[in-house]
Amino acid sequence: MKKRIIVLGTGLVGSAIVKDLCSDYLVTAVDLSSESINVLKGLDNVKAVTADLSDSSILKDLVRNHDLVIGALPGSMGYKSVKDTIEAGIDMVDISFFPEDPFALDRIARNKGVTVVTDCGVAPGMSNIILGYHHSLMSVEKYECYVGGLPFKREWPWQYKAVFSPIDVIEEYTRPARYMLNGKIVTRDALSESEYIEFDEIGTLEAWNSDGLRSLLYTIPVPNMIEKTLRYPGTIDYLKMLREAGFFSEKEIEVKGNKVRPLDLTSALMFPQWQLKSGEEEFTVMRIILEGMDKGEKYRYQYDLFDRYDSANNITSMARTTGYTCTAVANLLMEGMYESPGINPPEFIGKTEGHLKFILGYLKERGVVYNVTKGI
């Protein structure tokens, strides 16, 4: 009998995860939105359920009798859904990228004998796996990650479309960015320290500090680590203006006698304009650079990813690069290739021999290809 997986959240990424897994497993897909659920009805091996996953009792009832849970909910719901799943005693792979510290749940997960892999997307996610692999073999002294998802067509005024949860996108513009400099954690404003990066496939993009290192700041002792988000040139200026003018503020203000959070108004105005049109082409670009010492010699590895929208299956590139990393790791757990009760950030996956090779091969089969160059 086929094993059972339940996917919590069926947005752009969650739906891609369901479609990828249902060829090998029985999949239950759950979302509050009947619109996103209806798209998945009729797929072989898929049971589509509409439910309010903010209700702990509903979530726990749903995940029971499954072999694995995939969390693909917005960040605001992520921590609670992981906690509920652990309490239900089911293993989990999560891509909600919640802001809370996942290791606060480590003890309860260990006590329950539950393996939870967090932040298992493209970055964080695949980027962590790559660093975890290299750190297990040699001394890494410098790690840089540049990553972004963008539409091919640059439309005024935003030159951007949200390829994952829009509210989580805004979080990138406001959350202070942490990185490692000479062995110490440094905190800078989001959108700070911009630079231009050239990519053969798309040209010049603008990079700025974002808080994407997350668990790497504490799990891997690399003295210099940084992650930057990529956008089209000019994006930083208008985002800084909106932020400094208070449009992203969560503090209520009074407007004609009514209390309103500026963030809610901004979201209501921006999200419809950020929505990808049907069939609109977009891409994911990522560059990872690792430098260090191996057997007394200096080395430099560079991983380059450039992935496009899958027009044949109507799956966005960000859903492919994020979702298929998640499903690759899900396969590791489902097939008994990885078991480690507690909270496991993706770098722990990368440290285990053979896992990076398996994941790169899994992604390549789906057309997501990382080109690796090595220099000294």
C-alpha cells in the first residue's frame, strides 16, 4: 500500500508539491481556499480538503494517519502548525519560513520522536544543504548567497510579481538583516548595502541585505556569511520610500475615526498588482559562492541556478525550485534515508553523505539544474 503524505497549504508552491508527490504517494491536500483546492481535485492519488488550519484540533485530526506532513502555509501560521504537527506525533518537512526560533520546538520533537526539517525551500533550503555538505568535508571561510524570483516582463511601477506569499515578501523589506562578519553577527537594515550583480541569462540585477541566513548563523561556524535578495535595478529606492514613509507599519493610525494598520492598506493595494497573470513567465536565479581551505589549499566553489516557468504544466519557477527541494527531502524521509528526531534545518541534511547528490539528481530530473564550477 502506498504511503500517505498530507500537504498543508496549496498556494503556488503547495500545489506544485502536491502534483510532484502524487505519482508515488497518496496525498491529502488541505487549504482554507476552495479555489486553490478545486484546482487539485481530480488528480490521481489526491484527496482535496477545505479546512481552517489555524484551528489546532482540526489540523491534528487531519494529519493523523499520515506518514509525513508538508507545511506550505504562510509564515504567520508556520510555527503553530509545526508545533501542532509535532504534538500529533508526525514527521514534517516545512517551507513556511516562520520568524520564530524553530529550535524552541526541538525538545518536544525529540520527546515525541518526530523528525522535523524546517526552511526546506530554495534559499533558505537548498542553499543550506549545499553549505552543510561543503562544511562537512572542508574548512569554509566565506559563504555568499544571492537569490531572487522575478517576472521576465518589467512592468511599472513595481517591476515585480509575488512568487510566494505576498505578506512574507513585505517581511523581507522590513525585517533587520543579520549576517556573519569576521566571526561576529552583524545586524543591518533590510534593503541595505546594495550592489549590482551580473548574470548571463538576465543581465544586471540589484542585490541587498535580507535576513535569509537564519539557522546558519548558529549551526555552522563560518566566519563570513551573507545572503542578499535580487531584484531589478531601482527597486530598492521605492521600497525604502514606502518603508520610511510608514506604509509597511503595523502600528494602527486613525483615519476619519477608523483604526487602520498601514500595512493592511498597503497589502490590499499592492497584492492584486503583484499577482502573476495566467501563463506569465518568471524565473528564479541563485548564485552561491563558497571559499575556504581543503587539505592546505585554497578553493572556491560557485553554484549557479537559473530556472524558468514551466509552461507545459503551468508551474512557476519559484514553486519548482522551492517545492521540488522540499519534495526531494520528503522522499529522503519517506524512504527511510534520513531520520533524526528533533528540529533539523536543511544544513543537517547536507552534512549526511550522499544526500546532496540525491537532491541534485532529483532536481535535475525535473529540469532544475545547478551548474557547479570549482576554482583555486
